[in-house]
Amino acid sequence: MKKILFIFSGSPSNTNAQEGFEALLAGSAFTECEILFREEAVLQLKRDQDADAMKRKDYSRGYGALKDYGVSGIYCSASALKKYLLEPEDLLINVNIINYEEERTRISQSDLVLSYR
């Protein structure tokens, strides 16, 4: 079975983030999928977001269902969390916090990498 890694690195207000989320859910029905939140995308995981202020649909609560959809790994960049002053308890879901080297390993171990900015 092939493994797909979805990398989210764009702003939560960007429509690509929602499209990537929908692609992740669809892909997880057919193969092993993982997700990595980097850069500004870590803000998608922040509790108590105001979707109306960002003029977008609030789909971020759907991240809580990723395990139910069979998403095998949910990763978050340690440097991005630090940059945005976020702690694990500030996030909507439990994530595996990884450093840059571990990010590179996740990428190299994937058969396909899809990036959403």
C-alpha cells in the first residue's frame, strides 16, 4: 500500500487548506495517509478560532475525526509551534511534534507528498 503525506503550510484563511483537508479525507479511504502541519498552517489547529473573522467556513473541528478516517500520523512542526507561541494544549487535537530532521524523514518515507500552501 502506498503512503501519502499531506503537508499543510499555508494560512488557515486560504481556501487551499480546506481543499487539502477534503483531499486527505478522500485519500484516507484508499491508502495510508499522514499529515504534517508546518509554518502558518499550525494556526489551523488552534483552539477557539474565529472563522467568521477570517471569512471562511470552520472546518478545523473536522481534524478531530482524522483518526476515525484512518489517518495514521498527525505531525506538527516544533519550530512552527514555537514561532506562533503555541503549546500542545493550545491545539484542537493531539499531534506528534517533530523537528526538522524528523520532517525530512517523514517526507522521504512517503511514496507521494502533496503540499497545500
